[in-house]
Amino acid sequence: MANKITERTEDFSQWYQDVIREGKLADHSPVRGSMVIRPNGFALWENMKQALDQMFKDTGHENAYFPLFIPKSFLSKEAKHVEGFAKECAVVTHSRLRSTDDGVEVDPESKLEEELIVRPTSETIIWDSYRNWIQSYRDLPILINQWANVVRWEMRTRLFLRTMEFLWQEGHTAHATKQEAVEETTRMLEVYRTFAEDFMAMPVIKGVKTESERFAGAEDTYCIETLLQDNKALQAGTSHFLGQNFAKAFDVKFQSSEGEHEYVWATSWGVSTRLIGGLIMTHSDDQGLVLPPKLAPNQVVIVPIWKSDEEKEEVMDYCDDIVSELKERDIRVKVDDRENMSPGWKFNEHEATGIPVRLTIGPRDLKNNNAELARRDTLDKNIVEREGLAQRVDDLLKTIQEKLYTTAKERIEDNTHSVDSYDEFKDIIENEGGFVYAHWDGTAETEEKIKEETKATIRCIPLEDGEEGECMVTGKPSKQKVLFARAY
Amino acid sequence: MANKITERTEDFSQWYQDVIREGKLADHSPVRGSMVIRPNGFALWENMKQALDQMFKDTGHENAYFPLFIPKSFLSKEAKHVEGFAKECAVVTHSRLRSTDDGVEVDPESKLEEELIVRPTSETIIWDSYRNWIQSYRDLPILINQWANVVRWEMRTRLFLRTMEFLWQEGHTAHATKQEAVEETTRMLEVYRTFAEDFMAMPVIKGVKTESERFAGAEDTYCIETLLQDNKALQAGTSHFLGQNFAKAFDVKFQSSEGEHEYVWATSWGVSTRLIGGLIMTHSDDQGLVLPPKLAPNQVVIVPIWKSDEEKEEVMDYCDDIVSELKERDIRVKVDDRENMSPGWKFNEHEATGIPVRLTIGPRDLKNNNAELARRDTLDKNIVEREGLAQRVDDLLKTIQEKLYTTAKERIEDNTHSVDSYDEFKDIIENEGGFVYAHWDGTAETEEKIKEETKATIRCIPLEDGEEGECMVTGKPSKQKVLFARAY
Ligand SMILES: [Zn+2]
Ligand SMILES: [Zn+2]
């Protein structure tokens, strides 16, 4: 089979689409900007969900479900919130179709009194509920997460990275004190960092957004940012300290232990199927998808090879034993015993779909008590002994997980610069890309000027302390260097 | 605490609402007909999902995700399908809001060229994808399931049983032969029966719908039907044999192994959060929610009782050991050590939220090496020995699971009648309710006449063979008695 994947150096954007298609992750849908998540893509998302969900539960959160539709008037209640989302809303205006000679049309008599917005995010509908749930400090904190679909009417879409409808989780918490809410915000940011690095093998930098990049309605937006193979940055998760903004908009007060009536403090935080785009652009290569073993739907595939029926029985017995040993170790393994497909064809498919480890077993392996072991990340192949195979595979999966992280970490470090002059900044942004640390005077004007002149944005003000200095553009004082990049 | 739950005999409908409120399962939402699923309700749904999902995977299905929005023209492609859903659709017509002096309004300039329908079910959008995925018999079968939210603009809604938006799973399979598709349809019906009876402890009858009750676009609709405590029936799950209707509507053909081009055969099948309504009305009582242990978010709650700090430490140690022993057996247990709440207040809450088993542990229990064990279903309490406690609780959970099933089974049997005359039929439907088996001549006219005169509908034609006879209304020949009831 000819490799159907464009090389990264040739056309990164086409490569990305090819990896998704050959990896059987997703399709474009006939609804502009929407996508179909195929079984291989969805199984990956399910593994991501499961790991995140456990981390949310371990930090005391419960899941719930709030309505898809938000009354238009709710959006207006928080001024900045509606400003941020009004221009990209799917609006439901009618509740019925009627027949015509050649199909159906919207029945004008079914026009709604108040239009409904398909949720772009759920702060408003949730805080409307919280008003009913919260009376006293005893009802706090509320620590709720929701797994849901949301819709934002994006004009320029790209599979996973930016789609009109996407899947995500949104945490929405309510607290008695500012301090608790701020702690929650940073706790969940750390959950996201852990997930990105330990499960996705995707190194990230933690920081806080500038005012102009803040979530609509937030007091502070914390984020994790990563750098992809084309040297563009990706915001991979956000955690918002919402202050008392939504409590005030929805009139949610509680009686404190001292008997005072106070507004409730809020956070929200989310990651989405966009992470899958980041995962692909972090690890995949010109052969297709590369997946970290912790998240791969199948961690190991076994390809049995035989000629006669007698060989088939022996080979399959040999494979079955290996499967049992791997499953005992909770390794996700499948046997690809499809007939009418050559081993080479299968190998290509397994590479393109990102299965971390492949075992090939033929009659010769039975005779010699061997197996052929192939690694997806390095494409290395080795003949290994049957004895101790399960332990070896188990170790190899851990090795691959670590290797993907360190490779990505080194790549990002190699593509991170720290500059002192605006000329140097422009040169690197234009010619190399990547992360660039530079001093900035803290004003929206300078931020905007840099963005206009270089297309680079401030990804975040890193949480790690930095040294003081002077803005590379204006020369005004700067507390620390901030992180710039061109971004998705 | 006064019991806030209306008695069933007094007002069944109010009782149902009270059980949901006190069980912390769901709230009404400000969007008419929508609901908020609260953490206790959602944890129940998660357990149901997990059990069903495993059964789907065990029968070879994979999960995927298709878009929320369906182009209006897609719905029209299958004539009966659009007829069935056109009158209850949420229609998206615009993609933007704009500011006004006192809020926001729909921006008329954002009107869509083609309106989008919020999916009421996904056959059309999925078969549009299947056209791209299926070329040859080698691509078949496709066995896909989707967990999703769907919207049907219902006018009369009731929490869980009928809501505008609900959560469900929808299986959509594609097959090379009619026989395979029919087998899939009945296989999934059996999966639903198993889930209803073995997990929900909710006895059901399997059957096939009459033509007038068939899913819009199906050749045959199979169903499971149960009978609730108010003697009304509930359709709890459906599995549709779709023939080649959607393949023809979306032009999905495959090349058979003989080289012929043929239309693909289809099934679809689904259950929804409506099942939670059925679960409540099957088992709950005047104290509130009763849950089968296999699905209960918490299977055991431990209430520690102490007066001094010294007592507290001893009691908590004693409880911690019990928790460890229960967790070793994979029993879901929580300790309710909230302060400032009396044991009685907690007991009421645990009863109302349906925790199957409660253990109360005080200083006296430590001294005597005992525990107080209470069963939610029977409200029995016993002092039991500490030794062997985990085993006893484990056994008790199984006993409760079985007891709930047999109690429901007996109730349904006691409320199932078989009649030969229409007078007897009308008498029972009007005065007792319940399931009534009777002969019917197989015509839509007679079915409609019975419905108009008695409000009873044919729930299904049971899959079990019955004896021939004469229609109770027209005297015409009948192949077997069919199952009637008034239904939700
Ligand atoms: Zn450089
Ligand atoms: Zn009777």
C-alpha cells in the first residue's frame, strides 16, 4: 500500500488531515464545521474522559447534567459573558416543521416567544440552578462537573482543533470564600497539567491569560499551553476564577456562619475534544498517528501469520496464550486475524491508527519460541523470546509513554527562546516560530501592536516567577517575561 | 423531620414528583420541558450507562459520535420518518445575536440558508455517513452505538418519563442481509430485557408493536414493556428493524461477495433516561426512592454515632475497618460523618435517596462487637455481629436485588388479566388498570376504536406464541391475544 499521508515538511495542514483520515479518527460532516467522531477517535476520547473523570472524582467533584438550551435572556445577564458569545450562537427560533409539496419547511406558527441558545458554555443555566440550591454556608462548596456537547458558531473550523460542535467537560463550582475559589481554580489547572503530561505525554506551561484573552465573564483565566510540531502554540485547557460575577448576575447569595448574606464565589474549568488535535500534532509522524500507551484504544495488536489450516491452529493457540498473559496485566490487546488481507496491509493500518506495540507471530516463531516485536514510535523491530514476553511488553509500553514525553519536551525546549529586543523577537517569530519569552509592559495597546505586527499573541503570563526588565517594544517596566507564540 | 413525600394512594403523580425531589434526582429547568439531572440522578444514570455499554461492547459494538444538528433536507429523505418527527422539532435558524438597548436580539442577517434540526434521533445523519463508509460486503456489518442528548418538542412533559431534551443511547447497525439485521434487532431487544430485569429488577414483556405504534421509518419495532405501581404501562426500550428504508433514502449500496450491488439492511435501537422514571415507579415507596443495589450510586451508608471526641475516634476507627472490608468486595460505601445533623435526619435522607443498606455504629456497638443493619426496601432493622459483617452485607445486597425483582414480578402478575369479552376488558381497564391480554382482529380500525373507548393501547404483540381465537370487539379471527394497557 502506498502511504497516503503527506509529509509534515511538505504541507503540515494536509498532513494533519491525512493522519486523521488514515487514523480513522474523524470525518467532516455535511453540517458545515461539524465532525463525525469515528470509533477509533471516540475510543481515544473515552480513555481520556475516563482518566480525567477519575481525577475530578478524586478531587471531590460529582457529575450532573444541565439543559442544552439556554433562554436568550439568561445570556444577557452577565454583560461581558454575552459580549463574548453573542456573535457565535446557534439560535433555536421554532419548534415545528410543516409539509410542503416538495419536502418540509419551518412552520411560522411555531415561533417561540423567547429564542433558545444552544449552549456555548453553561455558566448561566447552571448559576440559575445554583440560586435554588444554595441558601447557607452549609450548602457550599458545590463541586460539579458536566460532560456535554457545546456549540460555537466558528467560521474557520478544523477537525478537533476548532469545530462548531465539540465535546467537552465543564466544571462549575461555588464557594463561600474568594480564597477557596482561587484554590479550586489552580487545583484544577494542576489536574489539567497532570493529565496533559502524564497521560497525553504532552508537556505544557502553566500560566494566566492577559485581560484581552480572558474568558468572557472571568476575573482571571488560568491556562495550560503547549507547542506543536509546526511550532504553533495550542491552548490545551483553561480554569477560570469567576469572582462573584455570575452570583451577582443570577442573585446567588448565601448566609455565612456569621449570619451575613454574601454573594457566592465561582470557578469554571474545561477541556475538550480539541485536546485530540493537540495530541495528534504533538506525537504523530509521517506514517500516521502515534498514541501514548496510556490512552491508546488498543495498546498491542498481534498479527498471526499462517499458510495451512494446521499452521493456523498452532499459531492461534500460541497467540491466545500471549493474549491471556497480556490481559492479566490489564493490557488492551487485540488479535488481527482478518483473512484476505496481507500482513503488510495490516502493518500499514496499525501504524496509521497508532497502536503502540505490534507483535507478529508466524510458524517460525513457534519453532524458535520467539515473537517479532515492533514499536510504533521508533518503528524499530526485534525478534524477542517468548519467555518473559508479557513483562517485556508491559515495560515497553511504559518506556514508550516516557519516551514520547521526553521527545516532546526536548522538541519544545529546542523551540523555546528568550529574547530582549523586538527585532530579535520578530526574527524568531517569523523565521522559526515556537515559544518566545519576552518582556512586555502589561498594556493591551502593546499586546495588540505586537499581535498586529507579528501575529504572535501572549499565550500566558507564566506562573513561575521571572526577573524584572523592560518591555521590548516600549521600554516601560515589566515584572517578568511573558510567553508569546503564534497559536491555533 | 416530617415526611415530605405524598402517599402513593393519595396522589400518585405528586408522589412521583416528591420522590424525585427528595431523592435529589432532578429539578425542573427554566426551559419548559427540560430538566436538570442532579448528581444523585446522574450517578444512577452513569451506573446504568456503564452496565449497558459493557453489554453493547460484549455484543461487538463500538461507540462513535455524530453531529447534533441535522440539515432539514435530510429529515425529508425518508417519508415516514419526517412525518413522525416534523411536528416536534427544535429548529436552528440563526447563528448570531446582536446588542440592543436592553439586551440582545437575534441578528436577522445571520439567517441560515438551510435550517438545522436538533436531532430527535440520528438515523438520517448516520446513514449519510454510512454511504461514505460502505462500499463492499467487507465493510459490513457496521455495529455502532452513540451516547447522546436528543430533543423532541413534547408538549406534556414529566421528569425523566417525557422531557424535551433527554439522554439516551442509539445503536445504528448496517448489514449485508435481511436475516442478519433481524437477528441484530432481536439480539439487542434481549440485551434490553436482560438489563431491565437483571440490573433494574424491572420485569418486562417482550413483543412487537402494531403498525400504528411503529417507529417512523421502521419495518418492525420490537419493544419491552413494563407495568408500574399505578397500573399504567411503560415502554422501556425499543429495537427497530429498518429494512432497506434508510439505505434507499440515502443511497447506501454495497457490492456483495457475488459482485451484485445491493441496498444495505439496517437496525436501530435505544433506551433513555426515561428508564429512570420506570425504575422509580417500579420500586419506590412512601418513604422515597428505592434502588436496586446493582445500580445504586451508594450501596451502603455508614452512620457513626458518638458523643465525646474520644468516642468519635474509636467509632471512626471501627467504621474505617468496615469500609475497607466492604471496598475489598467492590461494594460502593460512604460514611456519613457530617456534624450538626442528627442521626434521624440522616436516616431520613438516606431513605429518601434510596441507599439500599444502612449501618449505624455507636459506642455500644463497639462494646458488643455489633452493628445495626437496616434494609431500605423492607425498612427492617437488626443488630448483627461484627464478625462476618462484610459477607453478610454482600449477601444482603444480592438478596435485596432479587427481592425487588420478585416483588415487582408478583405485583405485575397480580395485575395482569386475560379476558375474552370486551365488557370484561372495559371493566378491568377502567376499574383496575394493569395489563390485559385480549384477542384483536389485527386491524388499525379496531385498535383505534378500543383506544378511543377505553384509552388503552396495544402495548405489544407478545413474542411468546399464544392460542388463536376471536377478536373481543369484532369477533373476527385473531392469531393470539395481544397485550393492552393504559400507558405513559
Ligand atoms: Zn533558534
Ligand atoms: Zn383483578
